[in-house]
Amino acid sequence: MGKVAAKIKVMPESPDVDLDDLQERLEGSLPEGAKIKGFERDDVAFGLVALFPTVIIPDEAGGTDAVEEAFADVDGVESVDVDTVGRL
């Protein structure tokens, strides 16, 4: 079974959210078998910055659903959307 790399857009609730702390909480929320390869940041508007973690997960049924749900449950997260997905 292969692996998949998914770039996921995570929007914080407000510009006041500490992004370094949010990154740590996102890493701590990952389901078993998933790992974060890196983070990118993108200025959105009015001081709001989106996080784009690249998550490596096993290529199996359900895809990125478990990661999306885990990220959505983290305090300080407004929304979670998959940006891109590709096989490794």
C-alpha cells in the first residue's frame, strides 16, 4: 500500500491565534499513521494567516477524512479544506 501527500488549508478563528501554538496542536491531533512533513503560511487578509500543513498518510479508504476531522476539532481552527492531494 502506498502513501499520499495532502496539502490542507487550515484557517484559524482569528488573527489573534498563535500560529506556532496552533501548529503544535495540529501535529498532536494527527491520527495514527499520519505525519506532517512541513507547514507553509499564506497571508489571507486583515492580518489573518492560513496554515498549509503537508500531511503524509497511508493510501487507504477514507483518504484524508480522519485528518480533516482531527484538525477541525483543534481549538482555534475555523475551517479545514483539502488543497491538493498526490501519491508518493
